Amino acid sequence: MVEVSDVQFGYDGREVFSGLNLRIPRGKVTVVMGPSGCGKSTLLSFIGGRLRPGKGSVRFDGDEVPYGAGERLYAMRRNMGMLFQSSALLTDLTVFENVAFPLREQTDLPESLIRILVLMKLELVGLRGARELLPSSLSGGMARRVALARAIVLDPAMIMYDEPFVGLDPISMGVIVKLIRELNDALGLTSIVVTHDVREGCSIADYVYLLGNGQVIGHGPPEEVMQSEQPETRQFMQGLPDGPVGYHYPAEDYLADLRGPG
Amino acid sequence: MPWIQQLGRTGIDFVSRLGHAVVFLLHALSGAFRCLPRFDLVVQQLYSIGVLTVLIILVSGFFVGMVLGMQGYYQLVNFSAESSLGLVVALFLVRELGPVLAALLFAGRAGSALTAEIGLMKATEQLSAMEMMAVDPMKRVIGPRFVAGIIALPLLAAMMSAIGILGGYLMGHGQFGVDSGVYWSSMNEGVDLVDDVLNGIIKSIVFGFVVTWIALFEGYDAIPTSEGVSRATTRTVVTSSLAVLGGDFILTALMFGGL
């Protein structure tokens, strides 16, 4: 579904990707993991056409992502949904209007049909009864479920989740984990989940990519990646405080630093 | 020589930012034209940036008119020319104070609100979400606000001038006993529809364009943090106030100065 080939990217003199290669299989839940700041969300920006890689290519459904190409890019985006970490609900619209927003903007469907479609999607995420609430009245978990309903309301072929588990209580997290898996299977979606939550990520993944040092440092089915002996992979998957990714931020010698310049 | 470096950097930053603002303007104008078929979006914005600014405009305009009536009378009566009070008040308001003060108040009330709204939409990824839903924020968010700003300010300036003239009348007639008929007829004879009223309207259209452009650009360009949005809001008020006052000088010179 998505092919990322030899992507290189950096900014402010910092290299984020130094030849990234990965393939997202159709119809599966692919989880992309890695420590904070390793470029996971940047990868989603490349796939969604919001950011252009310095070198390399990104293909979606066989076609090169048309960066900066207005209408062609929008045509491609109509086939993909995205769930943002902040949910990104439109704060002046009710839950119902938020989910109806893509339908009103992208289609000429009659109001009666829009109502049915929105209620169906809200029922899927369990929030049909919250349709009249404003986003400010929702908990973090509810807001993310509304955003999920909005992301699937146009029935896209693929959906991208940017850190969907961050800041949720265990119940809300369980609900989101269940929804990602069930929606993927029931609607025949392709899902890309970007997260640093190992347990939740592995529980729904068909395939895992682990990013680090600007490249893929491990990939495979979740059980395989969990048991990897490769040091970087092992450190991340088992949450070890020290290892190839050092505990200390690079600094001058400790004793010399304490003694000071004098 | 660090100060030369600093000067150069400031100059480059200014030109670069101006370039960004012009590119933004082109996108915003394109969005404004494309949003016109959905005029309901413009009407919504007319309410939030226009109607909600009416009260502050009317109250301010009334006080300004009363002050003009008072000061005008005190000066004119020295030359036994108090019969021209209506004309003086009207010309001050229609040519200058109506468009300029309305624009300054508009920048403070509606401009700052626009910047904060767009900046927060950016900070909370609402604009990014729209782009990912294949909805162009320039057409859906920026365009309607731009059109509404350009429509709203001339109407607000007209209201300010009208209420100011009324305030001047209340002071002139009620307080100082200037004849009611003389007050209105001097205005009727002395105020020219093209030279005075039309030029005032042109000024307020230009100010509406500039203030809305600055407010929207600052919001769209804001660093997406609470501090970034706060700074952008301040910049909107400061920059648009300076632009209005500087622009007023240029427009006045062109319209009335024979330049």
C-alpha cells in the first residue's frame, strides 16, 4: 500500500532519516515504533504529503505522492484518513458536525443521508449519544474516538494514527486499541500506527517497524521483534534505561565539569 | 562588528517575512475568491468579526463625536463661526477619524481575535487536520475571514461617523445651543459625496484589507505554542495600528494633498 524508498531528510543541521526503507502491506495493521524524536510522525507527514523528503521516494497505492500538487494531492488524501495526537477536532463544531465535516466539504450528499452516515460512524465508536456535545466537553479518549469516526467517515483505504495511546487512561486506551484492530478488519482498511507504547502497539500489530538512528533497526511480526537480540531493538522493546541509546546526554567530563573553569 | 551583523540579520528577516506575507496574501486572495460561492461562511464571519465589534464602535464613536462637538465649538465661537460646527464635525469624522479610529478599534477587537483563533487552530492541528481531509484551509478558513474583514470595516467606519455626527449634534445643539437646522444644513452643503464620503469609504476598505491581511498572516505564521500565539496577537495589534496610521498619511496625501 505504501512504499518508502531510500528516504533522506534533515533540518537545522540534524539528520532525521539517512536512507529509510519500509513497506506497509495492504489490509494489515503496521505499527511503527521508536523513541521520541526518531522521526515517526515525520514519516506520516511524508506519506500524507505534508512534508517533502529531501531525497528518496514515497509511493501510495502505486503512485508517487504528489508533493505540493494541490488538487492531485487532495485527491490522494481523500483516500486516506488521519488521527492526530491532539485529535484536532474543530472546536466550534459539535461532535456531529465534526464527523459530518468531511462529508459536507467533499460530497453533495443530501442532509438525510449525511445524518445516517454520521450516526453509523458514531455508533461504531460508541458515541452516538454524544452527538450534540462540543469538543470542550469531551474527555481525551472520547475526543480521539470522535476524531476516529471523522477519519473513517469517507471510507478511506488507509488510516494513519499518530500516537493514538498518548495521555489516555487504561479504559480509554483499551477502547482505542480495540477500535483500531476491529475497524481495520471490519472495514478492510490498511492501518499505520505510530507509537512508542510497546505493549499496546504489539498487541494490535500484524507487522512492526522499529526506527532508530535515521533508519529501520528492526522489523517483522511483533513476537519476532520482541525476541530480537539486536542491541538497539532489545533496549527499546524491553525499556532498558541504558544501552546503545545512552542514558546521558553527551557532555564534557563529569569531574572536570564539577571543578568548573577555574 | 556584531551590530552590523545584527542589522543585516534584522533586514534579511524583515524582507523574508514580508515575502512570506505576500505569498500568503496571494493564497488568501485565491481562497477568498473560491469561498464566495459559499457565502454562508462569509456571513458567519461577518457576525463574529463585524457584528460583535459594533458596540465598541458605537460607544467610541459617540464619545469622539461629543469631544469634536465641544472642541469644535470652543474654537469656532472665537470667530463667530459656530454655524459651521456640523460641517467641521462631519468632515473630521468622514474623512479621517471614522475610518482611522474604526480601523484601530477593529485591529484591537477583531484583528487580535482572528490571530488568536487561527494561531490556536494551527497549534491544535486543526488546520493540518483539514489539509489531511483534503479541505483547503485557505478556502475554508482564511478566505471567508478575509472577505468578511473587507466588508465589515467600511460598514463599521460608516457607523462610527454617523454616531459621531450625532454625538457632535447633541453637544452643539443640546449644550451650546447651535441651531439644529444650521448644524445639519452646513453639513449638507459642505460635505461632498465623492471628495469626502467616497474617499473615506476607500480608506476604510484599504484599512479593512490591510488589518485583516496582517491579522490572518500573523495567526497563520504563529509559532504553534501559547507563547507564539500570544506574541503573534501582540504583533497584529502593533503592526496593523502602525500600518493604519502610516497608510492614512499616504492616502490622505494622495486624496486631499494633490500628490
